[in-house]
Amino acid sequence: MNHHRRVMKAAILCCLFLSFSIALSASPDKKPDKPVGKLLFGKVLDGEDNPVVDAVVYVTNTRTRAVKTYIVGKDGAYRFPALTSAVDYEVYAQSNTRKSDTKSVSQFDDRSQVYIVLKISTR
């Protein structure tokens, strides 16, 4: 019986030690990891705020001049996830021969998600 008590005490101490170790490793002092890059998203709309179906959105990295494109669907929405945070970008939309104004996304804008509406004139 005495041996059984020692084994039980040792098992309880082991469990307490493991619980304490897990609690320390999940310390609230640790800052959450920063998100990787920025999410640029938005809509391509005409003058009456209707989606411009099949418009092409162009995002240009101003440092490397690399261009990414996105063809919008029926809702006019686009999205470019994980853009490098330390770079400026230019974004515009084009449909046939019509083009929106070019908008900028600054590296100094610390938002992790940037929403931009691109307007294409129908006239």
C-alpha cells in the first residue's frame, strides 16, 4: 500500500510539472506574430456603382516593376494577398479601352488589409 501511494504521488507531481511547463510556454507576454504581408482587396465599379465584370486589375511593385493581375468576376471584387509590406504598390483597373485612376499603396501604411475601390468611367 505504501508503494502504491508513492507511485500515485510521483504521477501527480509529474502531471503538475507538465501542466506548469505548458502554462509557461504559452505565456501571454509573447507578442503575436506579425501577419506576413498586406492584403489588397476591393471592387471595380462603374460610374453608377455597378460592378465592371471581367475588368483586369493590375498591381505594380514600384521597386521591381513586377506586375500582378486579377480578372474580376460578376461581383467586381479583386484580392491580392501577401503583398510585401516594405514596398510601395500602384493599382489600377482596365476594361476594354477604359481605365481607372491609378491608386497607391504605401509601405508606410501599417494596415494589414487595404481596401480600394477602382472606378472606371463608362462615358
